[in-house]
Amino acid sequence: MSRIHSNWWSNALGCLLLMAWVPLGAQVASAEAVPQLSEEDFGKAEFIYFDRCSGCHGALRKGATGPNISDEKMLKKTLIELEEVIFDGTEAGMPGWGRTGEMTKAETALMAKFVQHPAPIPPEMGLKAMKESHKIIVPVDARPAKPQHDRDIQNYFGFILRDAGKGAIIDGDSKELIEVLDTGFAVHIFRASATGRYFYTIGRDGVVNLIDLYSDKPKVVASVRTCLDARSIDVSKYKGPKGDFEDSLAVVGCYWPPQMVVLDGQTLEPKKVISTRSSTYDTNEYHPEPRVATIVASHADSEWVVAIKETGMVWLVDYSDLDNLKMTQIAAERFLHDGGWDATKRYLLLAANMRDQMVVIDTKEKKFVTKFETGIKPHPGRGANWIDPEYGPVSATTHLGEGKITVFGSDPAGHPEHAWKVVREQETMGPGLFLKTHPESDNIWVDSTLAKDEGDNQKICVYKKAAFDDGPKCWKAADHGKIVHFEYNKAGNEVWTSVWDRKGEIIIYDDKTLKEIKRIKGDWLVTPTGKWNVYNTVHDIY
């Protein structure tokens, strides 16, 4: 078996998912006009699809960031055509899984056959199954009342070690590894609690872990599985007239089943499941798989702001009374994906990447503001905010489908003539996943993780806020893997990035001089990807 298969089989929860899907596939494997696959090969293909493909194309293959790839459409193409696309990728932003070494020739051939079969329907997951998976490893009253160390928790970094099924906690001051923790398959994000005491992780297997940073060495104190595929998690941050909800609740956004799950913030006990199945905002047609993309905690009210990918809706979910749940549903644009706040933390800026647009939501007035085109498949991550010398406060996005940064005005109060309009653009080394800056920085750091020209995805480019149109300073930062994702330290004077492959590295730069400060290596650094600084995550600084 290949590497990703062996990782999968070592994950007990993953095995349950795989076994649940296989019989459905086996029923269609002998259909006429469909390539024959053994039950074993079908099971392997199901996992590869889950791991590499479902995030963009959906579990039911109805499309979102990527196009609809139903079996009816795929049967109109030859196996050779499908293999070439899977292996080499496309100009529209699909990675070349073979070209990047993520799949072998045999695996791309297997996937070409698999997508010509009808999509198997994954099982549902309800509250009962979640509670059976729930574990309180250290009870709340047995946890320390104060930090059991002298390190600055606010300058801790949480690192994803994607294919290892682990997460690392690193001290941002000493640059020392503090602990490596089992977190489950392909963790997608770390999210800090409102007080900064805890890290929450959510994995592609739907497993949530609660990590206590007060312990001498961070430890997982609770866990639960909320769904079969997930991407987002956030916490309750509100403290005001309605009450103090800091650290009291967490919410998970699931890809499958399509639902939100509210958890106790201290124990991860599942409290409420909210289905997202509904109709699309524009055609009012029922959709069976509206996945939860971005979730952020509102700064204006006791609400989570939730982007529902396929239906194009943004939900403002009031968590102050779960028994009498109140929700505002805002029509926005279909295929919502990632996004973050403007500098004032009033406006949520979301990418509707299959529509090539950014969407603006006013969380204070609780309404849709506007949407505008930026480029092919915007992908800002949390985004980047800074003061432009001519246009005032601006925000920006990178793109999955082309090598471009688009900068747009984001200050309707002070600079209404530029608000939500594209004011600057610059080419990058190729399609990228993330850009990052900091209020204390003069720079914008950009990756080109999806660049197709050899070596370009190993480069870093830095643009000056005061001279953006002059273009970037770029350099090759690695001779293996791919550069991905940036994060600043608490002070905003260092930038950390990842070399993404099995012999991964962490590179730390001085933000002023752009000189390398330290390069962290080790056997434990398996496929490092995203990273989050506690202070910046708590305060939504980007």
C-alpha cells in the first residue's frame, strides 16, 4: 500500500469511515460502461478521493471550489484524458497530484476509473455517535488553575503536521519544540480559545481535540468526533450584556454530514447539531450537501458568522440560548470558501472562489453589503489588512487560479470612494494559498504553493505596503517540498513559514531585514503546513 493508505489504515476512526463507504462502491463496480474495480481498489480510491479531492469537488462530486465531476460527466471523457488531468493538474487551479508527487501513476490511473463510477453516499453521523466518541482525558477540576511554566503562552505556535496525524506546539520565544501531540488525520486548523488558554484542533476526520496550554507540556484534555469530514472550528468570544461566553462554547463546521455541531468549550461534550441542508440562495433549489466553510466569532454580538458553501448563504448563529436558537440568514454568493475580518473586525470578507468574487458581510448591521470580482478563484486564507499610502485601509487576496494579488479598499467610513473596489493588482510567481501581514510590519508575505513552473512553489515573495506597485522581492527558500502559509509572532517582527513535504522544515525570518533567523528541522517535522500564533489568533490579527 502507498504512504497515504498506510497512514489511513493506522487511523482507527478512518478505518470506520472507509469500511462504511466500501460496500456502496462494491454494488456499482460491475455496472456496464464503467471500468471494473475490485472491492479493495474501490476502497483505496474512496480514501484518496476523501483525502485529496472531496474538499474541492464535494463528497457527492457536485462541485464547489472545483467543478461538478459526476460519473455521467466523467464517462464522456477517456481514461487517458482523466489520468492526464489528475496527474498534471489544470490552469484553473487544480493541483497536479502526480506532478507534485502526491499520487503515483498507478493511483492517478485508479482515480480516473473511480470517478467514472457513481459517487457512493457516505453515512450520516448524529449526536449519539458523537457522544460515544467523546473522551474527557483530564476533568476540568483536575486541570491547573494557572500556567505550570514560565513560558509566554501568547507567543506559542500551533503547527499542523498533516500526514503524521499530529500537531506540534513550539515556543515562539526560544524557538524550541515543546510537544508533539496526536491530533487525528490531516488537521486543518488550530484555533485558540477566547482567553488563549486552549488550542482547539479540527481534522479532516472530524475529530476535535482540546489542548491545555497551562500544563508544563501541552496535553490533550478532551476529544470528540463530530463528523466524517470537517474543516472549521471556532469558539465563543462574546462578553457583554447578554453574558460572558468566553471559552464556554465551540462550534465545528462539517463537510460531511453537512451540519454544524455545538460543543461545550471546556469538555467538548456535544450539545447541539444544526443541519445545513437547504436551498441555494439564487435558484432556490434543494441542495443535499451544503458544507460549512469559514466560521468566525463575531465581535459585535454573541454570534458565530458561518459561511455555507454550496447554498451561498451566510448564517449569523446566536449562541446565547441554544434551546431557543436564533439565526439570521444572509443571501451572499455561492461556493463560499475562506475569509477573515477587515481591520475594524466589523466586515467579514469571504471568497466565493468559483464565482471569482469577494463577498462583504456587515456583522454589526447583520446584512449583505456587496460582492465584486478579483481574479480567478480568490483564496485569501484569513486575508491581509494594511494602510495604503493613497487609498487608506485596504485588504487583499491571493488566487488559486492565477498568480495574482488583488488589493481592494476596505474603509467605507473613512474612504467610501474606494470601499470594496479593486485599487491595485500585482502578479505573483504563480497560484498561491496564503498571504500575510501584521500591523507592525511594512511587508506582505506571499506563497505560490500551486505554481506549476519548476521551483516557483519553493519561493517566497515579499511586497512593500508603501511601494506595492514596485513589485516584490523574491527568493528561493527551499530545495525540496513547497513553501506554504505564513504567521507572525506576537510582536510582529518575525515571520514563520513551512516547507511542506515529508522531510519538512520551519523557516523563521526577520520581518525587517528579510534575513533568515532560524531553520528548524527534525524527524518529527512530517508535512508541516499551517501554523497559528496564540496572540494573533485570539485577537484576529492579520
